[in-house]
Amino acid sequence: MSSARRDAETLLGQVLNLDARLRSVVTGQPVPAPTPDAARQVVKIVQEPKAGRK
């Protein structure tokens, strides 16, 4: 795995965790934390080629 991809996954994971914590504070309701694999899945989707693109 490239260093840039690993850095992107780490940063995105931190953003997803912060988002869940902030939504929990704002709503007063527990918000489930993202799965450890969530950031990896998002990075993978972003890297997939779009249909019709070459």
C-alpha cells in the first residue's frame, strides 16, 4: 500500500470518528462509531474508475 493511500485512510478515519462524536454531542443520542474498515472502503470507492471513463 502506498504511503499516500495509507495517509489518506488514516486522515479519513479520523474525520469519520470526529463526525460521529460531534453528531452524538449535537443530537444527544449515541451515534455508532464507524467501522475500522470504513475509511478503507471510501478510499477504494474513490479510486475505482468511473463507468465510461478511459
